[in-house]
Amino acid sequence: MKGRTIILDHLGDVEAAALMVDGQLDDLLLDSNAPRPGTIYRAIADRPVKGQGGMFLKTPDGAAFLRQVKGLAPGQEILVQVSGFAEPGKAIPVTQKLLFKSRFAIVTPEAPGLNISRSIRDEEERDRLLEIAHEIAGESAYGVILRSACAGADAEEIAEDIGAMLSLAETVMQDDGTGMETLSEGDGPHLLAWRDWAAPAEVVTEAGGFELHGVLDMLDQVEGAGVPLGGGASMYVEPTRALVAVDVNTGSDASLAAGIKANMACARALPRALRLRGLGGQITLDLAPMPKKDRKTFEAALRQALRGDEVETTLVGWTPLGHYELQRKRVRAPLKWPGA
């Protein structure tokens, strides 16, 4: 099956969304019992963590942790936004940098000005979008970023989206309540699919869509650690409590180029493998043996593969043992928690 298909369904009682590209499962969004990223709290500062520059906060959903705190005293109220998923038993990660994100626009209260996605290069289209933004947000003290989905989109839809995000931002930022409170809920999988999977696609909303389109069968494969890389090579993606370990094997290929071929295939397949499993945090790659002169080639391939991935990932570099490390934001609910 060629083309893109977005399927909105449930896994049991859990809301989920799947993106199929040319008949293959390319992305998966799952809900969870944890607070959703994007949720905004009026929180209360609890206790600082000496030596780390952070502070624990009290929220309606339990303890949260805020990094890089300055001038915040215990008992003080503060607006924060959930920035990712916490492992079971750990505090909710939050940030003071609030963003109000929708399909066409991102409102940035602390960064005024109007900006357009760099991926929109056509000057006439950029001028059209600036006119729309100026009409709706020209007098606002908040910043607005027009996302790549705006290209070719209906002007009324874009204007309505900007207006809705500005209204939400004003309501939250001008909040004058007291005590712990959830001011805005983060988006669930179905809304995230509409928001972030903006490229043209067939959308399936009928119940049972996962079974009808083969998503359940593909999920059975994803739940395993093994990922075939072609030519007999494979990699195993295994989350532990400390990190995500990725082991690359050449299989039956005994040629001199077997290592670099397997590692290049790993670079291309890794972003999808991590997306589908919802994995983040520290990731360590135990690559197949290859000459040191090929390391830059591997890094370039991995960097290129990650450019199309929505989850922020930092390429950390090589360890003394020859492993390669990455740091990836935990903004997805994992398919399965380590040890579960």
C-alpha cells in the first residue's frame, strides 16, 4: 500500500495513533497514566536540590523537578509545563519555558515577534503567511511561530489556529489563582496526530482500524528487541532502567565491509526503531567492528537520519570503549517500561 495513512484507534482502553507509510508502521503515539507533555501547572516550590541547581515542586499530579532554578524560594508559586515522561517513581520533568503548540502555530510568551518555519522557502508564501499573522497577532506581546504545515493551508484555518493559541496563552499567562492547579492539559495521541503529522494522508477513525490495517501485527514485531537490517545483519534495541542499549550484529556476512554496512543500516533504521518503542534518555550503541576512519561516515548518516525525526536527539559522541552515545528527550510514552 503506497502513501501515508493515519489511524486513530485504541489499544485496549488506551488511546493511540499510528502512522503508516507505504504499508509500514512509521510512527506510534500512545497515551499513558502519566501527565502528558505540554500540561501546564500552577505549582508550588517545595525544596531545592543542592549541587544540582534544581528544585522539587508540588503539583496536582505529584512531585515535579525543575532544573536551573534561580531566585525561587520554597512556598513560591510558579507556572511550569511538563517537558517529558518520567520513569515510574521519579518526579515529573517540567520547564518554565511555556509553549502553546498547535497544527499551524506555536505561541511563545517569552519570545515576542513573528517567525516562519525555515522549511517554507517560497517568498510569496512567506509574505502571505506574515500578513495573516500580523492581522491576528500583530498587536500581541507574545511571539508566534508559523509551522511548516501552514504552507498552502487555508488562511481562515491558520488565522483561527493562531487566535486559539493566543487566547489560551493569555488565559494561562494572566492566571491570578492560588494554590496548585492544572491550568491546561497536554494533547493526547489523536490530537497530537492532527497537530504533528501534517503531511497529506488518508485518515482512518473507525474503531478496529489497527486490526484492519495490520498495525497490531506490526506491533507484535516492535515489542521484540530485534530489528532486521538486511543482508543478514540485525540490531537489538533493549531498554534498561539506566539506558537504552543497542547492539549491532553483522550476522553471516564475513566480508571486510560487513561492519560498516551493518552500522550504516543501523544509522538509517535507529530513529524509527526508537520512535515506535517510545524510547528516550541515554542511548548507547554497541556497533559492529569497523575502522576508525569510517566513524565520520557513520556519524553523518546518523545525523541525516535524525533530521526527519521530531524528537530532539543529541549526538554525544564516542566513548573510550568505542561505543557511540546519544541523548534523546523522553517525550513519548514508551511501548513498555523497562522491567515491566
